[in-house]
Amino acid sequence: MKKIIKYIDKPLLIVTVLLFIIGLIMVFSASNVTAYMSHAVSPYNYFFKQAAFLGIGFLLFLIMIRFNTKSYGLFSWGLLLIGMASLAVLLMIGNAKNQAVSWFDLGMISIQPSEFIKVITIVFLAQYYEQNEKKLNSWGKSLFPVGICAMIAGLIFIQPDLGTTIIYCAIVGVIFLSVPISKEIKGKTFFAVIGLIGFGLIALFGTGKGVLLERQMERFNFTKPCDKILSTGNQVCNCYIAINNGGLTGVGLGNSTQKYLYLPEPYTDFIFAIIVEELGIITGILIIIMYVFVLFRILFIGRKSPNNRGATLCYGIAAYIFFHIAINLMGIMGMMPMTGVPLPFMSYGGSFTICLIAALTIVQRVSVENGILKERSGKNA
């Protein structure tokens, strides 16, 4: 345990803990009105639940940090199959929530399998490509896991959950481009995917009857949303109002007006707008700078890894965090449709919080292994 403490990346640990603390405070501030007025529960309801999720995540950290990254990979196949089965069963027996069948409702809590399968897929791909490193000139060996991931993406898409599908595919794409596959396979696969995306866009928008649901199509109104404030532009326009209210320094913690039922569930997808309204644009920029620092440290740890497994894990997790941040903030700013993607460290949610802590623990374990290997090589020199 001493070596684990010694080689954990301290700057990354400090910043991530600070972000989780800020997020917990803001979950309480953003949720207390909705909890009391809409759900008739205690104003502290979501605060206590989020604190419990963080506690579970901390226990998971204490367990996971003791195992090396190779052992994670040994479990990845089984967990991936369980995840795929869960997604399939969910479509058959799950109940729709926000018009999407994405959660298993267990009463006090809900579990979202698609969140867990993102992290499981990162570990699975890192393990697979390391084990088959000498066979990656083969089309079959190189694209086999991509085919499995395509099936998973399809199961997520038909829930329907467009935002999670986009993030999942983007993570797989980043990992595929980062592993040592031949340039020919990468190049031809890349252009094939671009062609499929073009075909998909035509299928979605180019015909009179696209495959997107009406609810999803309504979100493609993100340009000039305030022109439709009484209908489909309501959410994004109220985000603009919140950000405008906040100005540079904010209206004060707890003093948001937009959380008074103007924004639906302001403690989840829209929490950044509440943060800026209450604490100001300056605080919002500081949080973004902290995000950049976290991503930089993860990539730095990946670059230092002496093996492809550690590097792939870090690059995949950096992509996992980055795409969540980018899609959430771009949706709030009206740069793309809102897709229901949570904001890392800030948004309320058990599945995502636990998965995020698990992902960060994997990065810290890579850092520990980097330090141990460096120490051993120094002794052998």
C-alpha cells in the first residue's frame, strides 16, 4: 500500500477530489427546489444520494487500486457479455424514463447499463489489442472487437439514447486510432466509417421518414432557441438566461432563479448553467481549466506508460471524460442539440459517478505501475 500511495498521481487526485466536492455542493444547490416542489421529498434528497454514490465510489477506489491493470482485463470479457445481455434485457423489460429505456428501476435507485459498458469497453479493448499486438496486421484480428462494439452501440441507439451512442462510438474510434494497427487498416476503416456516417445522415435527415424519434428531432433546433422559448427551444433558452443572469461573479450560491422549475432537473444535464448563474462566468472558466488539467494529467500518465495497455487505458478514459464535457457544454451553449449527457464531476447520477471514479482509479493504477516499473528499472541499471 505504501508504494500505491507513493506513486499515485497527487496533482490529478487533488483536482479530481476538488471537482467532486464542488459538484456535490452544486447538486444540493441546484436540486433542493425541484426535490421539494416537484418530487415532494426533502430538499437534501439528491445531496444525500450523491454523497452516498461518492462513498460507494471511494470504496470501489480502495478495492480497484490494489489490482494491476492486467487483472482488470481478465474480467473484461465476462463483464462485457454481462453488459451486452443487460442492454438486451433492458429493451425487453425496462420501463421508459424520459422517453428512453435506459435504466433498470430498482426503487430507491436506477442503474444505467450503458454507462458501465463505456468503461468496460475501454478495459476490454486495451486488453484485447495488447494480447493481439503481433497480429494487428490482420483485418479480422484488428476489426473483431470493433464489430462487437458496433453491436453494443446499436443496442444503445435503439433505447433510444443518441448522446450515449455518440460518446460510445467516439471512445471506440479514439482507441482504434491510438493502438498499433497497420496504417492501411486504419485508413480504409476510417474512410469506410465516414461513408457509413454519411449514409446514416441521409437516412436520418435526407428522407421524409427518418429513424430518429420526434423527441430527438425536436432537439435539432439549437440555433436561435429563444425564438421557440414556449416550445422546443425552452431548455436551451433558459440556459442562456441563467448564464446571462450570472454575469462575471454570479448571483450567489443558492440564489439561482432558473432552478425554480424553468429548467427540468437542473441538477443533471443543465447543472453548468446553474453553476454559472450562481457563481459566475469566472468560476465556470476555472472549472473548465480544471477539466483541461485533468485531461492533461491523464494523457501525461498514458504517455509515460511503458506498455500499450496502460497507454490505451489512459487515452480511452481521457476520451470518455472529454466527450462528456464537450457534448454537455456544447448543448448548453446551443452549439449542438441537447442529448442528455451528464457533465463529469458536476451532474447528479449514481451510475455515471461510480463509473467516473472507476475510470479515474484505472488511470491512477496505471500511474502506480509506471512508478513501480521505473523504480525496478532504476535498481536493475
